[in-house]
Amino acid sequence: MAIETPPRAVIGTPYRPLRRGVKNAILGGVCGGLAIRLGVNERTVRIIFSLLALVSGVGLLLYMLLWLTLPRASEAQSIAHRLLGRRRELHRVLFGLILVVAFIIVLDRLGIPSLGIYTWPFLLSLAGVIGVWRGATPDEHRHLEELVRSAPLIRIPTSPSKKNLLFRVLLGTVLVLFGLRTLSRLHGYWGGTTPVLFGTIILILGVLILLAPWWLATLNELSGERRARVRVEERANVAAHLHDSVLQTLTLIERAAGDEGAVVRLARNQERELRQWLFDPEHVVTDDEAGTYSSQLHTLEGEIENDYGVKVELVIVGDCAANPDVLALVAAGREAAINAARWSGATLVSIFAEVETNAVSLFVRDRGQGFDVDAIPHDRQGIALSIRQRMARHGGTTSLKSTIGVGTEVQLSLPRTP
Amino acid sequence: MTPTGQPRVFLVDDHELIRTGIRSELTGSVDIVGEADEVDVAIEMIIERTPDVVLLDVHMPGGGGLTVLRAVSEKCPDVRFLALSVSDASEDVISVIRAGARGYVTKNISGPDLLDAIYRVAAGDAVFSPRLAGFVLDAFSLEGRNLEPGDVDPDLDLLTPRERQVLRLIARGYSYRDIGTELAISTKTVESHVSSVLRKLQLSNRHQLSHWASERHLY
């Protein structure tokens, strides 16, 4: 593992919060993080922790405690914080702790000596390991799994040959037996606690070597299966959507091949819908809600394109809730757009909507034939009037600009109290 | 430019149909010096032929248009890019512009408008579609953004009222000429406002812009 030397802290460097290291982590990154915070070499910190662990087990306990309570440099919450927030995980960890205590008591009853002064630090650390495993983020999990996997003999054999298996079973069994024997030697040559600790470690190593491959394989299979299931569901969703929309439209286009207008309409409709599904999923308009200004406008865009066969270019800046005033604004805009689609002769209608702190505005423009505003034909005056009246009723303003040969723009504005 | 004054154009798009459509719309009005449907081939050919304008599809397999943009800009800074896309996703648009494209138009643009856009880009101007103008107004809006007074560089992070006006008119569907008439300024002045907005868009570190850009691994 590549270990980067952390930058040394010098006086005047900005305050660095105490975090567990990510890049310079071997186990949990506690030593790396401490080294960065204190501005010392991380190897020094590691050696101090190892010595503390050997002397009385306190180093081990301290390490676990920091692992649980310090957030990782790339994360916001510590493992303990996450565990406390999840009742079920907390229960599991406590359950694990009780199991470990029970195991030690049973060993004691059977006449196998306990670990002496190492007992409690060791015990609590084991519970801590369970806690870390349950509460780690997926990112840290990956790091830990990598660690376990890269350990010699424990990793899943790439080619599970018989020879390999035999070697593993033999070595595992020998270690387990040797560990048990060391443990059972109550007053060994070295006396006291050292052989007990030694024995326990060898025992655990033996069990790991015997069982790790199966355990890891199961773990892998489970997560692989879950991933596959998610993929299948996702695929089914996409397939369902494509079938409901795109495939249907294609069939309709085939049937309407003779009618150019209908084909264009269908294609535009499908394009708009697919575009929204792909790029703007939050704005998918459902029929039963007034929603927001922008969702109303998206509906309007669809209606105009569908019913009048023109292309609508809709640009929206900002958004707000669709209150009755805003709905009236959209309704007025709809009439303006219908006017443009019907009479201007242009194939494109531009709609620009903007929500500012003190105003909501809507511009509907076409680059069609235009007309003389002062000499509006009777049938169009009605519509222009209805737009004006509608806006006036809601305290808004209307202004109409048209030049023959250039186009027409209807400008609608509504005051807004933020 | 060719001796007749037509810009030399290169097409990059992985869809044969789109390339054919564009080619048939542009033939006669510009000099199409080549086309490519893959990122690697595109980079090599553009550097070899140094066209005036590259019409660049934003979404392509193998790294997309951004890769082409960056690789070519490094070697030939004089080649100008006009991004062409079916996507309306704001982060895509902002990313290509920030990577150095002089303009962005959607693929359903009409033939004459596309031609107009190519000539503008060839002349060193910026081309904003109504949608892009909308995005910029949104990204540079004064309210509701994480703006701290000390962080704002007024030269880069704020639009002038005039630039705002011009962008609004683009979003409303006005051509540069219409905007000039509307604001009683020359088309050249409109162009210089748009170019200035483009510069701000490329250089500003406004939270939202850099966020969009970093999501696309521009830094």
C-alpha cells in the first residue's frame, strides 16, 4: 500500500480538524489522521499505538474508540454517530458484545484461563470491530474488504485446486490445535498472560484460514445477486417506458405515414416526452396537480405543439408555485401562443418565462407575418381583449408589439410579493 | 476561410443520419473539409486539417465532445467550436462552453439559423441559443445563490444590466439584428455583449458553474 507522508504542521498553518485519514489508512486511518493533526510522522504514531497495545491492551482499546468516534476525512459523520442513529444496528452490536462476554465466561468455567489484564480491552475491541463493520460507509467497507482479501491465505483462492484446499485445511487445523494447546497450558514456560494472548491470536488465525474463503464467497455472492437484481429491475423500468411511449409512437407514425402533419406532431410529442424523461425527471408533469409555474408551462408547450403542429421553444428562468394569479398568467399566455400558432404563419413560437423577486413575466413571440396593431381585424381583437382583461383582473399588465413582416410579441407581466 | 470567403467546416457526430442532414443543408454555403464519427479520429483529422469551425456533437461514445474540444484546443487554439446537441441538460451545455466552445445550438435548429451560427463563430463571435441564454440568466441570477460578498469578482461573476437585457431578448427568440433594433444599438455591439457574457461564463467561478463543471470532471 502506498503511504503518503502527510504534510507537517508548522506554526501558522490553518487549524485542521481531527479526522481519520483516507489515503494514508492501513486499518481505520486513526494513526494517519492523528499524525496529520499533530504534525508528526505517522510511523511514530503507529509504533506508539502498537507498544500501548502490547503493554496493556490500552492501545488497542484507544484505537477502536477513535475508529468509532472520529469521522473519516471524506465523510461527515463518525461510525458511532451512524450506529446510534440506527436502532437495529445498535442492537446487533450490543448482541455481539454479549456473545463475546458469554464466550469468555464459558472459557473461564471450562478451566481455560481468561486473558488476564488483556481481557477487557480485547473484549471491548472485538465489540468495536463488530461496530465498525456494521456502521462503516460503503466506501470504508470496500477498503476493509480489500484489506481482508489481500491478506495471504485468507483471500478467495483463484483456482480452488485440491492441493490448495488440502494445504489450507491442514494449516488451519494445525493452527487451531496449537492455539488450543497453548491456551490449555495454564502455567506455561512463560507463565502469566503472554501465552494466553499468543494462543488466542493463533486460534483466531486458524479459524479464519479454515473458514474465510467460504465466508467471503457467500458475501460476494450475496452482493452480486443484489446488484444483478437492481440491474434487472432498472432494465424492466426502461423497457416498460420505451414500450409505453416510444414503441407506441413509432406504431402510430407508421400508420400515419401519409399525413405529414400528423407524423411531425407525433414525433415532436415523443421527442418532448423522452427528453423530459431523460434529462428533467423532476419536471415530469402529472395531470392531477396544479404544481409550479414551470410545470404549467411544460403542459402548455405540449398542448400547443400537439394541437397546432408548431414547434414551441420554451425557456424558463426561475420558478414559483402556481397560485390563481400565475394560473391566469399561463392561461393568457396560452391564448397568445394559440394566436401565434394559428395566425402568424410561423413554424416556431418562442415562449420565455421568468420569475424575479417582484415580478413573474411571460413573453410569447413568433417571427411570422405580423399585423398592424391599430387595425386589428375583428376576430382577433376579441382574443387580444380577453388576454388584456384576464391580466387586468389579476393585477397584471399586457403589452402587444407587432411589425408586419417581422413578427409579433405578447408581453405579460404580473407583480409578485416574494 | 476559402478564397471565396466560405468558412471551412468540420463535422463531428456519431450519427450518420445527422451528418448527412447537416451536410445537405450546408453544402454550397460552407466548405466542408471533413467529418468524423469517433473521438480519436476526429482529434487527428481536425489537427491535420485545421478547419475554421468544428460542429461538435456533445454526446459521443469514447469521452464525448469534451475530449475532442480539449485535445484540439491544446494543439490548435485557432480552431473554433460550435457545440451541437440534442440534450437540454444544463450541465452539458455549461461544460462544453467552459471547455472553450464559442456557442451552443440544438440539433433541431433550422438550416439558415445553423448557417448563421457557423458564420458568427467563424468570425470569432459567440452564439447563444435561447435555452443557453436562459441557463446563463439562471446561473447568474442574483437571488437564492450561495454568494458571499467577498467571493464575488464583479468583472467575472456579475452580468451588467445591458448583458442581462441582451440575454433576455435572446431567450425571447430575438435574433441579434432584432435585438439591435429593440435596444437601438448596432448588431456589432450586441455581438460584443454576447462575447463578454461568454467570457464570464468561461472564467467565472460562481458556485453553480464550478459545480456543474466539476461534476463533468473539468478540473
